Amino acid sequence: MNNPKKKLLCPIDKTQQLGYLLNMTTNLVTPNQERTTNMTNTENKRVVTIRNSVPRGLVEKIPAMIEEAVSWMQKRYASVDFSTTEFIFSGTYRRSRYFRNEVECGKYLAPNTCISTRARLYLYDKKSLNIAPKATRGMKVGNEIQMMCALVHELTHHAQYELNTPKGELETTKNELDYLQEAHPDTYKRCIKQKRKTYLDRLLEKHLGN
């Protein structure tokens, strides 16, 4: 019987040019399992697992997305070491999660940031952030924007654990909105409740228009 595991070195592509070594591991799997692509950044020592459920077009963009998210977070949490967390990306995750090694009897030996590659963004309904109802119910923003928000959200949990600060979802959601406001202002506007114009507002607009 042939060995079910084969180590294949991916040809040089955009992923390797970003400093990543891409190893593709093909396994014999059951219908409920997924094959994986493992990526290790030799410069930043990042360990990234990408399930085969992730479209190939997204796989090639993931390294740059991780670096963008970490860079954005590092500006806010300068004392936090984000190199200790490993990443898992999957197209079958219903939601993104962050795990520490104290979860599930040490199953995750390092902090794990698990990212869903779905195209819909779901924000927590935090009244103080004035979030639009459609953003809490799930708003289609595209895979990449959603994944960036998920990275910012889950890396905020990492910062909370590292700094031993409250673990609530207000800070995580605020960081998502701040990222969107900076990088994707059009999407940010869709996520925020728009002030309803009063009769005086419309009258003032008409006056200024003249």
C-alpha cells in the first residue's frame, strides 16, 4: 500500500515571494475531513494552516492579509507579541474563533486564530457603536474584507489575553469598525446607522443648494 501522505514543494509563486514556504500535504481523508495546505513564514515564524475548502485564489492572498492585519494591530498594541499565534483558514467554518492552549485540555499548544473565509460580515450588536441592523444580521462584503475584519477581531482577543484586559466583544467590534473606516470607508458607512434626515435638515439642504 502506498504511503497516503506526500510532501510536495509548490513551485515559486507570489506566496513564496512574500517570504513563505508553501508545503502541500495530500492525505487520504473521510468525507468529514479536509486536506490542508501548511504555510510557514521563515522570517516572522508564522505557522499557517489553510484547508482545501479555501479557494485557490484566496490562498495566494492570505500571507499578505495576515501581515496587513498584524501590522495594523501592532500600531495599536505595541507591547503585544503577535508572532506567537498560529493561523487556520477554512471555507467551512461558520464563524471565526480564537483559542488559547488552556482550551480543550491543551489541544492547541499555541494560541490559534481560526478564520472563516466566508463573504458575509457579522458584527456584534453593540449599541454604543451605532451599528446598523443589517451588519449584525450578516452583510455581504466579499471574502477579503470579511477575512481582514475577522483577523482584526480575533487578534484583538489575542491582545486582550496577552495584556490581561477584559475579554468582551466591544473592543473587538470597535477595532473592526476602525479598520473598515481606514481601509474600506464605503463598507464602514454601510455598517453604521445613518442619521435620518428631519424636515429641518431637508429645508437647510434646500436653502444651501440655492
